[in-house]
Amino acid sequence: MPFQSHRAKLNLTLEEIHRLETIIHARTEGVSRVERAKIFLFYNDGESISSIARILKTNRPKIERHINKALEFGIDVALNDLPRPGKPESITMEDKVWLISLACKKPKEFGYSYELWTTDLLSKHVRKYCEEYGHTSLKNLSRGTVSKILSANQVKPHKIQYYLERKDPDFDQKMANVLYVYKEVQVVLEKGNNSVYAYLSYDEKPGIQAIENTVPDLPPSPGVHPCVGRDYEYIRHGTLSLMAGIDLTNGQILANVTDRHRSREFVEFLKMVDEQYKDKEKIKIILDNHSAHISKETRAYLNIVPNRFEFVFTPKHGSWLNLIESFFGKMAQTMLRAIRVKSKEELKERIYTYIKEINDSPTIYRWKYKIDDFSIV
């Protein structure tokens, strides 16, 4: 008489059978879940434990363990591993608090040369001093455990996140002055741009490098290499400075490319602007607090042309309020990106060519942030 198993049947429903078959044929399922799904289906079809073990090339105890789990908890639970208790945690909350307090201080406070903690340095420090401070459970602390404790408490002493401390006590007032000019421009444009004032946003872009290739670039070649090929070696020819102002009413760029950007060059730019706007009573210029803008030489020139210019200074660390920065950003990402020239003179010519291209089809930059907070009476 054949051996009769006294183990209960699974008695799977059609819906459960369909789910198990889906798991077996799914490409993204884990190996263990696929194997267990096969075990349950074979057992549900009447296969013996030994037969299933032979088909799946595994052992009987493993098959029995999964089937017993399915009979006790159901197939949904049996498809996955049950949570295990694991080793009881020996690191107390007091230990973690002490470790985190160390991480919130700089290594140099403890005599190290490091500016920031590394998990290796912090774990070594903790292991060295833990018994002295009554945290003996940390004497075998690993770098991985340090990382887990810090991550769980959202502490990252190995990283720096920069911020800008506002040091200009008149920041809000200076920002308001700049935004008021933008509001004036908005009103001027709405009324047909017939103001007796000229409005400029001005800044310098120093350090534009004149870099030459040592060998010519290789053009893209279909099926060979899709990009421009360029040798790593290059020759430096020095740098140039771009002094530029954007007319806020029509988008035209006024520019002067120089070797330096001292007071002398700034005064030359002001003279060029003065000539450009002979028909305007006054020229309002938004600019930053560069020393050349308030130097003796600059003030001496302004005294020669009294009431001709009105400077509106951005607050310290407030260059983002100056619309010309948008133009410089676009220029850096397009025309200056990966530029190669044979001389500073060629670089200057190409910058002026770019300015001409912009002025042939100018874009009026409009400021929107907080602009509606102001009204022109």
C-alpha cells in the first residue's frame, strides 16, 4: 500500500493559482519567490514532498518548511521571509546621543588636523574614548554603524551646505531701489517708451579666457564619432574683460571689451554711454558696488557731467537683482561655451560679433519678482 501523507492540502483558489503562475512567469520576481510559487503549485496538484524536491533539485526539509508556512500563514506570507528578531541592539540611546554630539563638533576641537569628520575618523575617536566616557558598548563600533546612526538622525558632518549670511544692513532698501527702477521701466514701456531717461543694467564679466587648440578640432563623422573631437592640450593667450550694459527699454547691448576693468575703463564706458544717449536728460544705471564704480577717478568724471548719471546700487551679495547677469549667463552657456581662438584679438572680435548678433534681434529683459509690490505715482 503506497505511503499516504497526513499533511493538509493547500486547496488553492483559482485566484491564488493565477497569482502564483504570474509570479513564476514574471521577469522581475526574485528567485526565492518564484521557487516558492512552484512549490505551492506542485503541492496543490498532488505532488509529494520528495517529488517536488526532485523536480526543483533541492532538499525535502526546505520543501516541508515552505509548505508548513503556507498552511499556517497562507501563501501571501509564505512567499516571503518572515521577519527575524535578529541580534538584540546593544547600543543604547545614551550612546547614540554621545556619538551624535561628537559629530556636531569639528574634529579640530579634539586636536585633529581634519576640518570635517569622516566615518573612519569618527569611529576611531569613539572607540578610543568611549570607555572613558562610560559608553563601553561602542568599543567595537564600525564605520557602517556610525553611518547608520548619523543617517537615522539626519546628521551629515562630512558635508558642507553653503549659505550666504546677509551682512548688508540696507539690503531691503537697496533691493527696493532696484525694483523701483524696473517698475519705472515697466511703466515707460506701457506708455510707448517715450521717457526722457535712459535705463541700463550694467556689470563686468572679467576673466574671459583666450584659449587656442594645439591641433584642429575633428568634426563629427556619421558612424565614426558623433561629437566634435578635441585634443586635451591647449595654449593660453590671457584673458579679456567684457564691460556691458543692457538697455532695459529695448534690449540693446552696449559693450566694451578691454584687457582690464579698472576705473579708467569704467569711465571710458560711461563716456560711450553718454554719447549713445545724447537725446536723454538722464541715464539711470543699475550696478554693483565694485570699487571702480565709486573710485576717485569715477567720481571726478561724474563731477564733470553733473546730474547726467544716476547710479542705483544693488545690495551686497545681491548681484542676482541685476538683469545683465541673465545676459552674461546666456552668453556663457552659448557663445563662450568651449570657445577656442588663436589670439586675444580674435576673441575680442568674436565677442563684438556676438553683441552685434544680439542687437540685430534684441530681447527686452523683464523683471517679475516682487515687481507688483511697487507703484509709480
